Amino acid sequence: MIVWKVDKSLLQDLRLLTGMCIPMGAGMMVYGWRGVLTMMLVVAGSVMAREALRGLTIWPVSIRRLNLVSESLLVGIFLPAGLFDVDQSMLSTSARWPFALTAGVLLVLLKWVIERIGTTRLSPVVLTVLILAALIPRVSSDDRVLSPQFILRGDLLGTSVTERSVSTADPWFLNRSGDVVLQTSRAAERIQDYLQAHVSSDRHVRTLTQLVSDELPPLEDLVILGQPSTIGQASGIGLLIGGLFLVHRRMMPFRIPVMMLMVLAVLLLILPTPIVIGSDQTVSRWLAARDGRVGWAVGLTFVNYLLFASSSLAVFFFLASRPGVRPLGRHSSMVYAILIGTLSAVLIRFVSVEWGPLMAVAMIQPLTPWLDRRIVSRPI
């Protein structure tokens, strides 16, 4: 009888890659071949950086190939597909493809520095994505998705584009436009613009009900497929299925990401939210759904938009709950999940809708050794 022995860390990388296949596949359908090649650029940058650092006589790097590929692809799902513009602006100063290569190089450098420091409680993926979010300029493809008739084979940066009217738009999968690319509005940007508006600059009164009903794309685009976002966040269901696969393969206890999502959803419902933005003042309410001008239907729908427009699903399942990032103890991991969910809600509401969860993980993750020491329980 042949017994196959597989290293535990190797097995974890294989499971992570398998779980990422579903959200990555959804992204390829919406963004086409440019999404594939953007992720390949990230992997190429990480491989080149690894080979360069291996030649050092002082502090040589020791990064496993499969681990490097899995974490490079994990960084790639947080990047826009339009970074691959080699065919259009190879040597132009406006070229965006160097950012994809830089992502891989930055990941390896951070892994190398963290290894030299001797800590495992800092995630190089989280730090890489946050640095890139601050550096990468907003690209035109952020507002674009391929028409359903041209999935996988359309050019996201092509010139055949149809403008979508948000207030009357059908869900992405029902669109029958003959053009290759649909240009639509990003839910995260519209919500961010509304939440940070202290007064209405055009003297028109804006309300939360108007935002949900007239200014945001169909919720089906965010939940099922069709959201103009980063490569791995085109489908909320794809992220859930991929995350549940990791739970099934025992990469994480089910209660950790569920607790994060529950705390996040409850606090987003409770935290003060602008319900009317006028020309001279803004009216905000705690638990805005109780206000008669909003109602529970609009309030809960707005929370759903916040959940799926942010990076919470990708962060909670693929980053925050991974071994080596979360605490080891049963009770300390629950405290960690509550802290992540709470801080994510505050940051989404007051700082950044899209990157709030990532910022929360970066802030809470260094506290995990302290949580394990202070809250003693048997490991999970």
C-alpha cells in the first residue's frame, strides 16, 4: 500500500489556490483575458524578485514556490484587470502594467523583511494590497465590465463601449447590448461619495432612499456577477462559495468569518448614517432603518450594498481567517473576529468603503500574540 505524505504548508497552499479558483473564474468572465494576464504579471514580478534575492550571500530568501504563487494570486484578486495595458502603452508614461509587476516584487520584499524580523503575525499580502491601493491611480477599466455575450474573449480596454443608465439598468446577466464593454458606475465609489458629503454642492437634496433606488447599480450585479471592481470581487456568491470551500477543507473554523460578517452587518445597520443631505446641513441617524424617511427595506438593502461593495467577503475568508494570521485559541479567535468586524464597520462607514476591512486586519493582526497570551483556551 502506497502512502502519500504531503507537507502541511504545501497542502494549505493547494487548498487556498483551489478556493480562489471560483472568484478568479468569475472575474475572468467579467474582465476577460486582461484579468488573466494582469495576474500573470503579478506572479512574474514575484518570481523575478525571488530569484534576485536568492543570490544574496547575506540574508538569502527562502520562499517556497507554491506559497509564492498562491499569495501572488491572492494579491492579484485585489487589483483591477485594466493594469494589463502592455499592448496599448508599453513605453508610455501613463502605462499601468508596471504596477502589476511592482505588486509581485513588493510582496516578495515584504515577505523577506518579515522573515528577517522573525514574526509571523504580519501578513505581507495585506500590507502589499494596502500600499498598492494608495499608489495605483484609478484606471478607466474600473468602471467597465464585458457584455455577457463577450465573456472571456472581449477586450476590456476596447473602444466599443455602451453607457449604462443606473436608474433603469437591468442586471448584468440580462443585458443584451451588442457592444463588447459596458461602462457602469461603481457602487463603492457612489456610496463613498454619499457618506462623505457633508452638504449637497448642487443645492439638490439627496436622500438615502434616492441613493439606493436611483443611484446604485442593481444589487444582482454585486451578489451574482457583473460588479465593476477588482479581479476577484466581481461576484459575491463566488467569494462565498470559495470561502466555504476553505471552511470545508478545514483551513479555518466556520465561526470565525461568520462572526466577522455578523458583527459587521449589525454595526453597519446601527452606526449613524446620513438619511438626508441638504444644501446647508446633513441629517444623520443611529439605526437609520427606524426612521420613517428610510424604512427597514431600504435600510437593510443599504447594508447589503455596503457588504458586497466593500472587500469584506474576500478579506474575511481569504485573509483574516487564515492560519498564521488569526489567533490560535478558541476564545481569543472569537475576540479577534469581533474586533475585526467592529473596526471594519467603523472604517467602512467613516474612512473607506472599499478598503476598510483590509485596514482593519492590518491594525488588529499585530495584536494576535497578545490575545493568545491574555485569553487562554485550548487551540482550535
